[in-house]
Amino acid sequence: MEDIIYNQLSYPILTWSVFLPLIGALVLLFMRNAHVVRWTALLFTIATFIVSLPLLNNFDKSTHKMQFVEIHEWIPTWDIKYFVGIDGISILFLFLTTLLSILCVLVSWKAIETKTKEFYMAILTMEAGMLGVFVSLDFFLFYIFWEAMLIPMFILIGVWGGQNRVYASIKFFLYTLVGSVLMLVGIIVLYFYGGRTLDILALSEIQYPVKMQFWLFLAFFAAFAVKVPMFPVHTWLPDAHTEAPTAGSVILAGVLIKMGAYGFLRFSIPMLPDATLIFVKPILILSIIAIVYGALVCFAQKDFKRLIAYSSVSHMGFVTLGLFALNTQGVEGGILQMLNHGIITGAMFLMIGIIYERTHTRVIADYGGFAKLVPLYAGFFIILTFASIGLPGTNGFIGEFLIIFGAFKARMIWGVLAATGIILGAGYMLWLYQRIFFQDARTDYEATGAHPVSDINVREVITILPLIVFIFWIGVHPDTFLSYMHSSVENLIKNLNMTTSYAEYENMLVKNIMELF
Amino acid sequence: MLVPLSWYIILSAVIFSIGVFGFLARRNLIIMFISIELMLNSVNISLAAFSHYLQVMRGQILVFFVITVAAAEAAIGLAILIAYYKNNPTIKVDEINLLKG
Amino acid sequence: MKYALIPLLPFIAFVLNIVFGRNYIKDRAHWIAVPAVFGSFVLAVSAFTDVLSGNVININLYSWITSGDFHVTVGFLIDQLSAIMLIVVTSISTLIFIYSIGYMHGDGGYYRFFAYLSLFVFSMLVLVMANNFLLMYFGWEAVGLCSYFLIGFWFHKKSAADAGKKAFIVNRFGDFGFGLGVILIFLTFGSLDYMQVFGQAGSLLGQTIDLFGYDVDLATLICLLLFCGAVGKSAQIPLHVWLPDAMEGPTPVSALIHAATMVTAGVFMVARCNPLFNMSEIAMNTVAIVGGVTAIFAATIALVQNDIKRVIAYSTVSQLGYMFLALGVGAYSAGIFHLYTHAYFKALLFLGSGSVIHALHHAKHDDEQNMQKMGGLRKHMPLTYRVFIIATLSITGIPFLAGFFSKDEILWRAFLGGELGRFLWLLGTIAALLTAFYSWRLIYLTFHGSYRGGEGQEQHIHESPKVITVPLMFLAFGAIFAGYVGIPPLFVEHGDKIGEFLAPVLGHPEGHGTHVQEFFVMGASIFVALAGWIVAYTMYLKKTDLPQKIGSLFKPIHTLLFNKYYIDELYSRSIVQPVLKASDKIILAFDTYVIEGIVNGLPNLIGLFSRKFRTVQTGFLANYGLVMAFGVLCIIGYMIFVR
Amino acid sequence: MTLPQLFFAYFALSMTVLSLLIVTRKNPVHSVIWMLVLFIHIAALYLFLNAEFLAAIQIIIYAGAILVLFLFVIMLLNLKREETAQKYQSQWPISMGIALVFAIFMTMIVGKITVMPALGEYSVEAIKAEGSMMTIGKVLYTRYLLPFEIASLVLLVAIIGAVVLAKQRVE
């Protein structure tokens, strides 16, 4: 347990940033008037953001060790500890979560009238759950937060969602639950084999037999693949998105999806190196299918949100491709693309929410000629469209380029296939933009003014502005963010000890499967 | 030990199967209750026989408990019968199928 | 460091216009944009003089991306090649900015137009001045973005919005190859910086790489991938479909982007990577062949077009074909020289046609771009007519005008380039004939003969205002004298100043023929230019019925050419439709039926079974009793017999 | 055939006949009365098995309490209309078959029992020495105290249940 650095700050920063939203949720419990509830929720989310700010500047970028670590005995009988810490990989996601939570509270200022108190409590507990997952280094704690996240999201979709929200929320819940149950089995196996300890770092050092790694990887893969939505198990995402309220889908797209990929990074790759190498080829094939398939489906979508949901399936295909290219560029590109995707798609869902408040329709055909009606909104949206396509100068490009670079370096064919995703991406996004903003305006919006489509107001601009700033900041100067990851990713790749070539690992995969039958 | 243990067991088996027949065949609910009592008594006999031949008290103690259970069961069964009878004046088994799935 | 200002000035203008445009600047946007672009023009000139005096500027501003061993900086390199490009880009942009003050006057999105133009100039300058491939890729895509904005500027028109989208996506196809090329370069050389890459270019010889199983020469693969980007950006054969549709944008846009600067980015990139291209014979030949074929292909289509801007657009594609032809045969400086002169006279042609359209626009002429509806404008627009004549003389290669020198240089270098070069020289000369024909056809249809437009409109047509005609004069001056920079040694000993100037970067074209051959080639091109002129003259001025007769005579060919060889339809049916249909029918069906089927199917299946089992619960006591008894019997039976 | 065997044969025969009678009578009251006779025989059998206390319990509780309860319930529900109906259920042959198979199986099992567990220490003389009631009491309240308490609980539940079901009838 030597490679951890205890928390030197004056206050237990990680514990505070995880449990502050929970306290906020409790405080909200005793409030009646909706307005007060809104402001306190905003206050707490901003407070969490500020509390976790010092993490950034006194984070030591040179070491891959876990930092700001706090360990307290919790359940001694099974050696379960309250073990919390962050490293290069998880630090950026903390800020993505806190930032998006603030924006969610802001965007649902007017959108949510019914049961506002419960809504904001759900968001705050959600935030606590997500932060918990990113910081926890004990399997037990991790699993609690992992499951704790589901319930508020389930409520968010189930209560404040669209028409068939119940179907969507149940599907979402069952999908993730089935996956995480298998993961629980994996955890228990690790617990017993790893010497009766649930501490993630200790378990990462142990060398497991390849046969066991094979099955453990499958168990973890089930949980994470569902969350990432990798290709075959992605159908819950479009439903969950179309039915979720704006804030819900922002958090869903912004952070929840990253859990799966983060899981790969924190558990699958470090703990089961041989199994990872065996499974590289199938996962890459799945990712490429996800990229191309996700993009193709976007062409056929009629519903605005569903299209963006499928586009995030395609983007996350890029992320998994990057992660499993297993070289520094690929993994760093993957992590950065996770951040970018959180920012871009989060912002896009915020925008969809904003326009939905005015037009109350999500069918693309109902829109048209909105560039004249809401020019400022159109301006912001064009920035998001080009960020999502991966135009150089925006953050999308840096992530995608690094991923394609990593994939190309690993095996040329993967890079080439992944690059086709860019063309398809440009296709459906521009077509979407044209159908909504360019064509001739629908008569009922313009002439009769039946729906007074007012342009974006100050509150909404404040919600969008920070994300736009990040889009250009990462685009122009990505090193501020990449520098955090270098040492951790280096360490991740190093202990993967890629001894043999990919081909050899592939026939190990085939051998394992043959033994199965 | 002139009367071997096996005879007693055979006797209780016979009575038990008559009880089973009674329970399965008869339509009248009360008779079914009675045949259950019959079955329980046959078990008591074999228990007593075992206790006697194995010279251990466990058998007799069990008989006690069987009796208590039998009594409780009879009481509750008949109470249900009466309650049911109140709103549906029949005790023919094949007409009572409220619990149909 | 002051040269970093060159791209920054237009960027600042862009930010000011876009942020404050809507409610503060409105129609005064040009007061910000024009000085900014003029500022960078002045800086460009000073940079040119610096480079002329010999010192090449190569500064790295800050490190852009570092990830593992991959390191890219944002830095600028101004050497001979980029100095010339700077001059071309900034001078043409300044003139076009002034021109568009008049042209775009009164348009709702006035400030937006100038904002996008400044953004375009910024991205083009970054592309030209970049000192590594990734920064060039940044400029490359940013320029594509601005062309998307500007083509689709009048977005309420569906055709304009479609054209913008089409341009961006087709460019994306090109950038797909270009991106992969950049990655491959880094993987082979370990760095993207020009100096290092071109320094080790020699090591490429003979290296092969396994591509999907079989060995491919590394240099060829890299160059072809890069060329793929150039084809997309400079609208060569397979990816040229977007340029004619790009005419939907306002005319200054067509002039700036689709004549002078953006489309030449491909030529600039290939010239910049000449050390790589020299390493692979196959790549050079492909470039030359694609260039030659495009030249003649585009020229044939231009013969029958009726829309004035489309004719000029196809002429641009054809001239770009010439430039690639020059690069392909190794005459890089000739290619750049032609790029330099072409920028002037092509911009002049576009702006001239713009002033014609502008004039007809005022005359409430609905179909203002259709040449068949024009005619006899000589009387009404004398200055535009004279400027048009100069531009046409220059493009057709009449001696002592810019076009002649650069085109002749290319044909001469092609002639020397072995038997492939000889064949391409033939293609080029025929293309020159066609160019002469359609250029003069355009003149006669628009300016000569009688007015074929609506009756009442003729008197409304009048010369365009000063702010439009002054830039035309400057460009006319350029169209005439730009050529004198590269007079072939035949006439003046050290005439080819531009060749020597570019030598350190682009090297000397090898191969030199006798004077006789040079005279023969020059004579051939002059003869071809005059022949085209006379044929056009007879057909469109003297016997005006001739075009109809010939048209009906070769009916199938005419319709084939008129519909641009049906390439648009071919692409849409072979690529666009299948993608849309696939996503509609197969993919969506797969998603909804197969996966949803499984996901929803499972619970229904379970429901089905459970309904079956329900019937077992009959509710009769007897049945339950029987089942119980039967169960007991089975157990006892098992215990007795099996155990 | 020695005397005890004779007695046992009589009892076995009479008890089987009696149970058959109980099960087959149309009128439930007759069944109850035959049941009473059966219980008396069973008590006698217990005497043979040296379990006097059990015999007494059998008579008092079974015959005295439970049968009376049955009689009481039969009297309560006027079962006149039931007489006419058909006595057996539709598929009674199956139940007959099962009962027979059951009997056969049990007899076969008896044949198979070979090993007898060790004899306990409560031989017949020991019980006679202390009296059956004393030994049962001792054993009941030492080793089997917990089951005893649970049995009392079962009875309590039964009483409450009966009262609740019955009370419902009053409103």
C-alpha cells in the first residue's frame, strides 16, 4: 500500500466534496417554497464545485500514485475500509460532474414546476453518487455508490419524464442492474482470491491466473459495456434520453455514460491485464461497429433527442476504441474524449431543453428556419455542432485525433475504419443543423407567432457559456488537461507489459472459447 | 417381544393409506378433516411402537406434539369451514375453487 | 513575433463582428474587417521583403498537444513559398473585402458576412503559415468550415444550405485521407514539424509498409493519402462535385474562396510536401494524370453551361487541373506561378460576373445568372466589359499577359517530362483550346449581340458603383503584369525570377529541351488560343444559329456535358441514397426489431410460460392433494428402488 | 399363536375395518361415532405399548375434545341437503390407486429395515419403576422444553385464529 499519498489539505477534501451534495439534499428536505429550494440547490452545487477546486492546483502531476487519500476502518470483519483517493484519470471527471450539476440546476429553473423539491434532491444525491464512484478505492464503497447512482436517475426519468417514461426508466434500471449484478459476482471472486480484501489497489497488484481473468473480465465487461452503451446493449440509451427531463439527460449523457469507460480504466485493464489483451480485438470490433452503426442510425432519426443519443453511442464507440488501443495516445485520447463528450453532449442536451421549453416538440420535422427566429441560439448551436463533428480548434478534434492516432498506431485497419466515423458524423450533424435552422421557417411559428419563440435569455446563456469556454479552451490549449493524465496513463500502460503481439493474444481468445464448449 | 415392531408399522401404514384415500376421494369437507385426523393417529401409533421397542421416550413426546398440532389444525380448519359456509352454503370440495389461479 | 499578427488581425475582426455585430456594428462591419485584412497585407509585404533578403522565419508560439511521444506545437514558418502565398491571399482578400462593401450593401446579414470572411482569411493564413502538418490540418478544416458558412450564407434558400453541407462533407472525404496521411507521417518520422520531416524525407526510399496484408511502398502511401486531401480541397476529379454547387454563395465568396485562395490550398500543400512527393514516382504520376484529366474534363463541361458563374467555376477546376499537372511533372515552381497568376485573373472574372449579376439584380431580372437571358451589356457596362476582356485574354494565354507566361511554363515543363509528360502536354493544349472557346463564348453571350432579357429591364442596367469597379481595376492590373515575374529565359536571361525565388523550397525542375522545342510549344499554345477565339467568334457573333444546329447534331453529347456527366446523380445514387436507405430500412429495423425484440421479447416469453403454468392451479383441494400424494409416492419409490 | 399376537391381530383387523367404515359412511355423524370407537381401540393399543399416559391423553383429548368439536360443527351446519349428493369425488379411483400403492410401498420398506439403532436406556422396567407419567414429565421438561413452548404457541395461534374467524360471523 505504499503508492498512496495521504491528504495534506486542511480539510478532508474528497469526503467533503462527495457528501456535501448529500447534506444539501437533506437540507432541502425541510423546505417548502419552490423558489427557496431552487436557490439552495444552486448554492450547494456551487459550494461542491468550490470545495473541490483546491484539488486542481495542489495535484501533483508527476506521480501516478493516488492522492488526497483518506482511509478509515469501516467494517473490520471483512476488511472493508472507507478508502477514498484520486489520480490523474479520475480528477477531471470530478469537475465535469460538479460543473454539469450546477448547469442542470440552472437549466431546470423553469422547466420543472411539479415536485421541484424532490427533483433537486434527486439531482443532489445523483451528484453525490457519481462523485463517490470516481473517488472510491474500495470495491464495497464503489459498488454502493455505483448502485446509489441508479435510483435517483430512475426517479428522474420515471417521475419527470416524457410520455412512456415508465418503460424507459424500467429498461434503463434493469439493463444496468443486470450488468452490475454480474460485476458483484466478479468482486466477490476477487475478494476471496485476492486474500480477503476489497481494497482496489491491493487487488490490482496480484497476478491472477489467465483462465480466471478471462471470466472476471467477462463479468466486469457485462457491467461496464452496458453503461458505456457498447454496440449490442445500447438500446436503453435512446429511450432513457428521449424520456428523461433536460437535467436528467444532461447528467445521463454527461457523466453516467463515463462510468462504464472509467470502470474499464480503473478495474478491467489494471487488474486483468492478460484478459484485456485477449479481449482487445472483439472490443475494438464492437467499438468500430458502434461508431459506424451509431452514425448510420442517426440519419434515420425523426426525434431530435434520440438523434443526439445515438450520436453519443457513436462518440462512446470512439472512446472504447481509444481505451483499448492500449497505447498512451489512444488511452489519453479516450479519457479526453470522455471529458469532451460530457461537455459537448451535455451542452447539446441543455440546448435541446431550452428550445423544448419554447416549442414543446422534439420532432425535427416541426422545426425549420430557426436561424432567423433565434439567431443567438443558432450561433451557440453551430459551435456545438462543429465541436461534435470534431472540427480542429474545438475539443472534439483533439480527442478524436488522438484516438484515431492511437488506433492507427496499434493496427492500421482500426484507425482507418474509425476515421470513417468522422465523415458520417459530419453528415448527420450538418443535416440536422440544416433541417432545424436553415430551411424556410414553418408558418405557424413565424407568421401567427402562436408560439412566441423568444431567443435565448440571460439565464440560459449563463448555463451554456462555461461549456463553450471549455470547448475552445481544450481545443486551443489541451495540455492543461492532458498534463494531468500523463503519469497515470504511463503507469497503466507500463504494467500491462504487452509482451507478445496482438495475433498471439487473439488465438488465446479462440483457445479459451474452444475450451468453453 | 412376541409382536414384532414391523406389524405395528404395517398397521399404521394401512390406516394411513385409508386416511389418504379418505382425504383424496371424499367430497364432504368434514370427512376430509376426519381422514386427516385418522392419518395423524396412524402416525401416533407407529411413534408409540417405535418408542416402546427402542426403549427411548422420544416417540411418546412426539405423539404429544402431534396431538397438539392435530387439535390446532382441526380447530382452524373447522373455523374456516364455518366462515366459508356463511356466504356459500356448500361444503362440497369440488365447488369451492375460490383460489383458482 | 510581429508576423504572428498576420493571422491574428482578421481573427480579432471576426470576434468583434460576430460578438457585437447584431446590435451594435450592423452595417459598419467593413470598418473593422477591411483595415484588419489590409493590416495583414502590409505585414505580409514586409514579411515578403524579409524573406527576399534571405532570412526564413520559423517560430514556435506554444506547445499544442503533448501525449506520450506525440508532440505538436503551434508555430509559424514563413519561407519563400508561404511568403508568396501570403501576398496572394492578403492582396486578393483586401480587394474582395472592398468589393463586397458595394456588393453586399443592404443585405440583412452584412456583419455576419464580413465576420465569416475575416474568419476565412484567418484560417487560410494559418494554413499557409503553419510550420507543422497538424496546424495545417487545423487551417485546412477551418477553411472548410468558413466555406460552409459562406456558401450557405443565404441559408433561407434550401439550395444554398444544401450546397454548403455538400461542400463540407465532400471536403471531409478529402480530409479523411489527409488526416490518415498526417498520422502515417508522424509514425514514420516521429514528428510532424516540416523541417524534421522534409529533412529525413530521403530515408523514405524503398521503405514498405504492410497495408491489409500486402506490402505497399511507404512513400507512395503517404503521398497518395496527402493528395487525397488535396483532391478534396481543390476539387479535382473524384471530389469536384461541390465546387459548381458552391456558386450558391455570394459572388465575392466565389471569387475569394473558390477561385483564389481556398481551392489552391491543395496545390500549396502538394508543393509544400515536394520532398515527399519526389520520393515516389507513382504518386507524382497520379498527381499529373489527375490534374491533366481534370483540366480537360472540366473544360468540356464548361462548354455548354448557361449559368455564368458555373462556367467560371468549371474553368477554375480546369485551371487547378493545370496546376496539379505542373506539380505532377515536377515543375513545382511553375505550378505555384500559375496559382499566383490564376488567382488574379480568376478573381477578376468572378468579380466581373458579380458586377454583371449585381447590375441585373437591380433590374429586377429574375434569372440574373443565366447567360442566355443576357446580351448586349457592352453598351451599359463599358468598364466591366473592358476588364472582362483583359481577364479573358489573360486566361486564354494570349502572349504578354499573365496567363500566357504561367500556362506556357506548365505546358513546356509537361512537354519535357518524358512520354507521359508528352501525352499530358497534348491534353493540356486541347484543354487550352476549350478554355479559349468557352471564355470567349461567355464574353459574346453576355456582352455582345442584342439583349435577350425581359423587355422593360434593359434601361435599368447601368455600370456598378465605384466601390465595385475600383477593385476590378486593381485586379486587371494584376492580371496583366503578374506574369512579368516569371518570363521564360528564352526572352529575358534571368526572367524566371519567381522560379529562382522559390528554388530553395521547391528545387529546380529537371529536364531542359532545345530552344526549338520551346518555340514549338509556345507557338502551339498561341495557335490554340487564337483558334478557340475564332471558333467562338464565328459561332456566337456571326452565325448565331450555329450553336443550336451543332447542339442538336450532337444531341446526346450535349445533354451528357450539360448534366455534368451525371456525376452528381451517380454519387447520390451510389453513396448518399444507400446510406440513407440503409440507415432507414436495415439499421433502424435492426435496432428496433432485433435488439428491442430480444430485450422486450424475453419478458413476453416468460409471461407466456407463466400463463401456461397458471392453469395448473385449479383451485380444487383434491387436485392439490393428489399432486402432493403423487409427489410423496415418487420420492418413496425412488428411495426404495433406486437407492 | 400366542395370546398377545392374538390380541394384536384382533386390534389390527378391527382398526382397519373401523377406518374403512369412517371413510366410507355417507352420514358424517356415523363417521364420527366410528371414529370414537377407533380411538378407544388405539388407546388400548397404547396400553400394549406400555404408554398408559398416552392412552389416557388419547381418550381425553382426541375422543373427548376433537371429536366433540367435529360433532359440534356437524350439528351446526345442517347437512341435510348434502346427504343426497354423490359421496365420492369424480376421480376417486385414482386416489384409491394411490392409497394402495402407498400401503404396498410402506410394507416393502418395513421389509428393508435391517439395522436397528442402539436401544435407549428407558427399558420397560425403568418406566414401570417410576411410572410412565413421571418419566414423560421428566423428559418433556428437560430435553424437550423448547418444542413444548413452541407447541403452546401453536395452540395459542390456533385459538386466536378460531376466534377471529368465528367473530367475523357475528356482524
